[in-house]
Amino acid sequence: MEPKKSNHFLYVLILILIVIIIVLLVRKNNKVEQHQHADATTQQMDFSNELKEIENLEKLVKENPQDYESILKLAHLYQDTGQLEESIVKYKQYLEKFPDNADARIDLGVSYYQLAFEDESRKNQLFTDAITEMETALKYEPKHQLGHFNLGIVNLQNGNMEKARKWFKECISINPNSQIAQKAMEILQQHITSPVK
């Protein structure tokens, strides 16, 4: 009984790390497309530079509350620096104006998901909020592979193996050769398929 609990805890930690790495990789790829070499600068910033950039963006947004590009950047930086409550507020503010931005909605879901591990008292509600936001993102962009993957992770964490299996399989079917699909296959084999047999 004890080893199973310890294994479950280890799986939970591994899944959290996988989600964080994938979010950072996807965000990096998106920045390359949108901002070309600005991404290289962002990736090299240390924590104090990120905090300085947050300060600058907060000032920009305060002066111009309609600067939605800065609001989204601020949401990303809050998430990257672990200021999850703040990131949720900024993602919601951005999504009020651009509700169909699937990437931002997935990121909002990830913030809820990460916050669930910091706030045990609201864990179930935060998991529910994460799932709701990610499923909404897929209504706008049904082939959003990362969205399917993240829904698999959140449902797995929430103990819903059938839904997790469904989302991981859909993730794989979108592009079986992608890194995300490979991770989904590994998780299916290690954490879902084997225990169910």
C-alpha cells in the first residue's frame, strides 16, 4: 500500500514538470513566430529581469488599460514567475476582449492547474476551472494538440482515468509524430493502460 502512494506522488510530480516544460516550449515557439529574435532575449532573462519587465508592463497597462498585447505578456510573465493568481486575473482580462484566443485560454487553464497544487482548499474547484477553460479553448480550436494533452494531464491528476485516456488518445491522433504525442503515449502506457489491465 505504501509503495503505491509513493509511486503516485512521484507520477504527480513528473506530470507537473511535463506540463510546465511543454507550456514553456509552446510559448517559446509562439514567440518565435510572433516576435522573431525578441524571444531569444526573453529566454535569457534572469528572474530579476523578469521582475523588472513585469514592473514596466504593469506601468504600461496602468497607463493604457486597452493595451491587450501588454496584458497578455504580463499574464505570461506572472505565470512564468509563479504569480498564478495575478496571471489568472490578466488572462481573464485579455480573454474578455479576445475570447477565441485558444492559446491564452489554455494558459489560463494551466495557471488554474498549477495553483491547485498550492491551494489545497480550492484544489477541486481549480481543477474544474482548468478543465472548463481548456475545453472552451478546444471549441475555438478543436485541433489544439497541447489543449488535448493538458486536458489529459488535468483529468489524470483529478483521478478521472477514462477522460484522461480519451484526451491523450485525441492528442496523439492530431499529430502522432509530435513531441507532445510521444509524451501522451508514454503517459498512456505508464500511468493509464497498465494499471487498468
